[in-house]
Amino acid sequence: MSMPNVMPTSFIPRSSVIHRIHPVTKMVWVLVYIVLAFTTQNIFVLYGMALFAVGLALLGGVFRPLLKAAYLIVPVGSSLISLQVLAPAVEQPWTPIAELGPVTLYGDGLYYALVLLGRIVSSMLLTLVMVMTTHPSDLFLAFSKLKVPYTFNFMLAMTLQLIPVFQREVGIVLSAQKSRGMKGSGFSAVLPSFVPVFVGAIERVQQLSVSLESRGFGSSGIKTSYRRVVSRVQDYVYAIVGALGMIGLIVYSVLQPRLWNLSNIVVFSPETVLVTFTISVSLFSLVILGALFLSFRRA
């Protein structure tokens, strides 16, 4: 594991239109987006939401980092499809479509696997786009103007800032292990790095505690920031239009049961289910075997 391979989950400086949108507007989008994703079982709506998040990533100039973070979808998606085809997360009776020895494949499972995966993908992509295009201090300041308790703001900002710091420290420790002839990649190399990273985290928390006390964190005075977040007219328009559009889809999905769940309309052929199941099992097996290979190979 090296520094360039650290999972991108922090702010990426750019000057795009997405970066300039108010942090509260982005949070409104994320909240309503997640509600919509877990309200509908329409796969066209779910994957349309995922494409919309990809479009925002392109506008924000964070598509490549988002694509790197989206690698997590491969093991998650392959395992979801494999398990759902074997045991669908719906009420019985299930519809068997094929048998592979003692294993029975059910056609209901593929649709609901795509639903679960669509919820994860759409919510994850938009959340990552908003995290990559929003400075933590701007989010802290925006919530402060909304009279949100600054202790909550601080916890949220520190979470967004400390995750990439710890990722960077893990990369440094692994590089140091590799320079000393130890394994520098794989699960067996990550385990020895936990101790120095944990000790470094304790020291960092102690330094942060002293710094907060010296700056009067617990005082009741007015909190200031060197950064400025200005609410523009278009920010209100983005928030209202985006929220109303997604709330409208939620209401429409609830009032139109036929469009809320298309499992009776979108029916996959036995060949499609069998091929998809085979590909998913193969991908998941490759991920497991690759992880085992990396953990046992020499650095």
C-alpha cells in the first residue's frame, strides 16, 4: 500500500461550479437523496440517481478520484448478487429458475440485488462527490450560521479531516516497514501497522485537546473563522429545486405502487440470471483470492 493508493475520501481543491455551491445546499441534496434511494425499489430511478451523481463528479472535476473510490462496489456488488440469487430478501414463495447441483437459483433475487446495490451506489457516489467538493471548515461555518451546536460541527469537521490523515499515516508506516525488509502490502502488512498508527492517533488526540483548551473551545463567546461562506441566490434555488424534485419522486413512487417496484414488470430470463450469477461469483472469488495472494506474497 502506497500513498497514491490511499482511498480518496477528503476535500479535493478545485474551482468548479460544484465546489462553489453552498455546503448546506449539498447536505440537503445528500439527505433527500438517501431518503429517495431507500424509498423506491425502481431500479431505473436508482441507477438514474447514480448517473446524476457521476454527472456532478464530472462537473466538479473529481471523476477520477470518485472512480478510484468506486472500486469498493466490485466486491460489494458481486457478493450482493451472489447471495440474493441464492436467497432473495423477499417473502416466499421464490421463483426457482435453475439448479446447479445442490444449489437452486431464484429469479426474484437478481432484481432485488440490483435494488440493494443501486441504493448503495447512488447514495455512496453523491456523498463522496459532496465530501470531495466541500471544505470541512466551510461546512463547519455554514452549520454554525444555522445555530447548530458547535460541538456537533467540530465532531463532523474533525471526522472529515482526520480520516485522510490516518490514511496517510498508514501509508507512511507501510512504506517504513517495506524499507526495513518487511511486507509493505497485503493484510499481513496492515496488521503490524495498527500499533504505531494507534499510538500516533493517541498522541494526535492529546495535541488536539491541548490546542482546543488553549483556544477556549468550551467558552460561550462568539466563534469566528478565517474562511467566509456566502449564501447566494442560486444556492437557494439549487437547494429548493433539488429537494422538491427528489421529494416529488418520493411521493410519486409511494402513490404509484406499480412504479415503486418493477419486479413484476422487469423479469430476467433464466439465462441472464445464470450468467450474472456466474460472473458475480467469479468476481467475488477473484477478490478473495487476490486478497489472500497479496497477504501471503513477499513484499
